[in-house]
Amino acid sequence: MNHIRIELITEATKDSLQLPNETFQIFGELVVTKPNDQWEYQEKYFDQTQEKTFPEEDYSFAKIYQNGFAIAAFDQDICVGLAVFEIHWNKYCYLSDLKVNQNYRRSGVSTDMLDLGIVVSKEKNCKGLSTIAQSYNLAANKFYLKYGFEIGGLNTRDYYFTSERGNSDIYYYLDFEE
């Protein structure tokens, strides 16, 4: 899909921040352990596939650009992908959202948005990227690992008081080369 344009969202393209969330397949989970002070994982596939859709965000251009930036993927003038980044105190730029229209998944759009995100993060003096993926979102976990992120943590309590009780978050980090 070489006709896809990847660029920073500006005041002129801020409507791209309203890219709707679409369903994704829940077909397995990443099981993370740390047996010998080293993170290990295995993929566990479910017998049945389910669909899930995350709740919609209500992004504000001004608020995002107070502490970060956003990148969009465009097919002509239609937004087909969104990546939202927040610059944190610890020199990591946190990828808080990454989504791609269903018709453009597995086409390299996410990789291209992260590539530009790294360039912008470095310009803002960040030393790496961080993000979180739910353990049950095996496609997202496999993407981050393939891209080069490393597991840096596991949180089994984020969803304790929610309808998602029992789910876990996996924390990922990608350090930039000096």
C-alpha cells in the first residue's frame, strides 16, 4: 500500500484523532513469566476466537500536544491509522494508542507510524518508547515483539475492580540506540 501517507497530525488534520475503534480478534494470549530474573513468554491459542472493540476515546488536539504528539496514516485524505504518544518524565515516549482500520491491518501501516514516532520522539529528546498491551491481545503482543520491543513488566491487577478482572497488562520498552 505505497499510497499511504504517514504524517504528524496538525491543526488542519486534527479530525483524524476521531478515528473510530474497530473490532479485533481475540484468538490467544501471551503468557508472561519471570522464572530466573529474565522475562519469558509463550503463546497460548484459544479454542474459540472472540471479537472485542475498545471503548471510544475523545481525543483533544490541544491536550495531546501539551505533552506529546499524534501520527496518522492517510489513504488519500482518509485517516486509516492513528498513533498517540505522550512524553513521560522518565525519557520514554509512551505509545498510548495504536489503531488501524481493519482494511489496512497487516499492511505495514503500524510499523510506518512507529517509525515516524521514533524520529519525532528522538527530536523531543526521548531515549525510547514504551507501551502496554493486554495479555489477551495476542496480535498486538506479537506485533510489539516483532517490532523489537522487550517485555519490561507484567501487571496482573489493573483490571481487578472491573468487568475485565483476571486480565493482565504487559509492559513493553524499546530503547533507542545511542
